[in-house]
Amino acid sequence: YSMVDEADALLVAGSSLTVYSGYRFVRHAAAAGMPIAIINRGPTRGDELATVKVDAGCSPMLALLESELGAVSA
């Protein structure tokens, strides 16, 4: 939880969050009012708590995110 507490946002990539061990971090971030982004094909257990949900494969979306963030920080 301490790593979540120190973050500005939570990104979940490629998990349905069916197992509670991952879903608990989403619940913790939501309770703290933290933005939550989920990238996953199909529904996840955390969709209702997410600020944004992208229904897509992780590899192309994470590559796009990296290229966009790289362009911002350059």
C-alpha cells in the first residue's frame, strides 16, 4: 500500500482483477481519491472504480503511452 500511497495515479495493465490481491490496490487507490486507469481486453473487477478504462491490448497501448509521454518530457 505504501507504493500506491506515494503515487500520483494507479495504472492497471492486463489484469481482470479477479484475484483480490490486485483488486485491493484499486480499492485502496479509489478510497484515497487517486485517479485509476485500466488497460485490459474485456471487463475487469475494477471498472466501476476506474477513472478511465481502455478496452485494448496492453502492448500497443503501453507503447503508445510511452511514445506520448516521451514526447512530453523531451
